[in-house]
Amino acid sequence: MVSYRPDPSEFAWTFGGVRPVRTVRPGTVLEVWTEDAFAGRVRGPDDLVSRVIEFPFVNPQTGPFYVDGAKPGDTLAVHFVSITPSRDRAASSTIPFFGALTGTGPGHTATLQEPLEERVWMYEVDRANWTVTYRASRGDYSVVLPMDPMHGTVGVAPASFEARSSLVPDAHGGNMDTPEMRAGVTCYLGVNVSGALFSLGDGHCRQGEGESCGVAIESAMDTVLILDLIKGVPTPWPRLESDRYVMSTGSARPLEDAFRISQVDLVGWLAGQFGLETLDAYQLITQVGEAPVANVCDPNYTFVSKVRKEYLPRVSVYGGAHQRLSEMAAAYRAAR
């Protein structure tokens, strides 16, 4: 077991190009703390993001962790045991020229429109009742929402000596912003460099599919996860497994390419580890697949394609890693 709480000077702002903060062995339980996407600087309605943040320093990452024995062509399995907000407040915001429903920065969606008004919404986090409270910034409407904590950024170093901004999702993982990245889920990431160089951050108390305005309910998190290594098995795009689903991700622009990537990867997964012929897998996914949008606001968009396990051959993928790590998670909780 390794516990790690980074000093702000130790945050990583990219995937790749950063020295590891710790070396861990496969099977290690990591107890880590992650700062929110705003580096903790948005503490009230007057803390406008454009004033308190120096771009591109958003989404500070905890890590990277060097996983002993990890080599290109292997797969890193990341099982989330628990994800718990570490403060009684969280924040969201509209940001000029950022989000799905506004013109975005240079090189993306150029328009003549004025920037969106910048506002901050503060949320009350009730960890006892596992809720957050939304309050309208204009008017007196409020509603209590159930918490569903997740991590927006989960990834490893990219291949070919690349360093990618912690705002960008791609084949290495990164800022996928999918609500599926919650406790109880195992994420599979293809290893591109020695040690994998795994890091995570961007905790959300909850997030709607698509993360439309570009900002979820951002929170610092206390997270427990287990890292394991699957030798000699490549994973081309990040995949997730829960007790009920297998899921593939795809990140790209335009949005339909992100969808296609996730669908092709899921077809390949079913035709590989599940033993289905390619067109048979394609046909089955067409009839039973689900495809929630993860984000439509980041430099790359992310889609998730998923299938319930009950519709698939009874196969333990990745050598039964999810089941094994779930049992380790249960033993960790029992010992606490």
C-alpha cells in the first residue's frame, strides 16, 4: 500500500514528459489525493476562472507513478476502490470560448459571437448524505442531487516521446471526462513507455453526459485505487469494465470519429477476447450496444460504447482482472 498527497509543486500538467513521483509494484493499493481542476483556486462566486487560473495550468495531475515491469505492449489495469470528495464545497463555471454551446478557441469553432458571460456556481457537498446542492445564480431555485463521484483525467504517458496537455483525451486516456470512471470500475490502459507513467486528477462530484458547458462539479478527491499489470496484452484505446458492462472509449474530432473509434474498438474486443467473428460482433453491438457521450467540450471529444455482459459469451477478459481486483478492493474495505 502506498499513500501519496502531492505538494502543489509536484503536480503534473501533462501526460508524458514528467518524472515519476513514486515507483510502485503491480498489485499496489494507492491512497491518493487529487486537487480539483482549478487547482483549488475557485473558492467562491467572485473567483472567476479567467482571473485565478493561468492557462494552460488546469487539471493538475497526481503522479505520474512508475509501475515496475510495465513495458510497451502491456496493459495497465486501474481499479477504483473509492472516490470521495475531500471538501464540503465544489465549484462549476462557464468560461469564455469554452464548452459545447459557444464558439471555442483558435483552431476549433471560430465564430463572431461575444464570449459567454463568466459565472461561478458553488455547490454544497454533503458527504454524510452523499449529495450536492445546486443553486441557481439568478433566482432562488435549488435542487439536491445525488453524488456520483468520478475522475475526468485518467491516463498513462503517450507513445513516441509525446507530452499531451491534461486537457486532451486520446489513446493514452487523459481528459476523457466520462461519468463511467467511478468506484467499482476497472480501467484498462495500453502501456506506451517503460513504467507506464500513470496519473489522474480532475475529480467530479457528478457530471452529466457530454459535460456540455465544459465544467462539471469540480472537487478535490481522496481516491483509493489498485494498479495491476497484464503482460503481453495490448489495449489500443482505453477500456472499462464494471460488474455489468464492458466499455470502449474513443476520442477525436469530429464527434462521429470519436463514436467510430469506440465502436471499432468494442467490435475488436468482442472479436478478440470474447471469441466472436468480426461481423457477428458488429451485428450484436448494433442491436444491444449503448453509446453515452462523455464530453463534447475538450480539444478532443470522447464517446463511450458499452455492452451488458449478460448479452456476451461468459469470458473472463484480461485474465479475470476485474474480478480479481474487485476481490482485493473488498478485502481492503473489510480491513479498514
